Amino acid sequence: MSTKAQEFLAIKRGYDFSKWLLQHTGKFPKSYRFSVAAKLENASLGFIELTSVANMRRDKLPLLKQADEALAKLRLLFRLSYEMRFINLQSYEHGSKLMNEMGRLLGGWIKNPGAAPAV
């Protein structure tokens, strides 16, 4: 994979996860759409924003650490959504795999912020 393609892999995985997540949060019970669903969506979109801006900056590390915090919030809220039965087991497993991949990519990028994220 080319260096140019690697630069955007963490961002792309975050983008793909957000697209997938937005299709599910719309199905949350109405009473939770403006609390749990909105926070989930904000954390997911925040991850994309932070990684895409970090990709353009020379000093990437502070933004990458903020993206890591957004991912931690996302994981916690996603687990809560599963335990409250807003998403089923299959969706929980799929979403967890996607977030784990996002975490691995981000972790590699944090370890070496001057380089492109590892594949």
C-alpha cells in the first residue's frame, strides 16, 4: 500500500464506522436519541475530525491523543447501547471489531506521529 493511502487509513476506518453507526442510532428508542445516540454520534464524528485535522498538522500528537479519548468515549457509549439493548449482539460484535481496528491504527500513529498510520 502506498504511503499516501496509508495516511488516510485511520480516517477512512473512522469514516466507515461513522456511516455504519449513523444507520443504527436512528433506530434507538426516541427517548434516548438525544442523549445516548447523540453522544455516540458526536464521539464518532469527533474521531474523524480529530484524525483528519491531525493528518494536516505538523504537531499531530495532541490531536491524536484527543482522538484516542474520543475513541474511549465511543467504546463506552457503544457498550452501554448494547447493554441497554439498543443494538443487537451481531451489531455489537461488528462495531467492536471496527473500533478495535480504529484503535490499532490510531495507536500505531500515536507511537510514530511523524509517519503515516501503520496498516
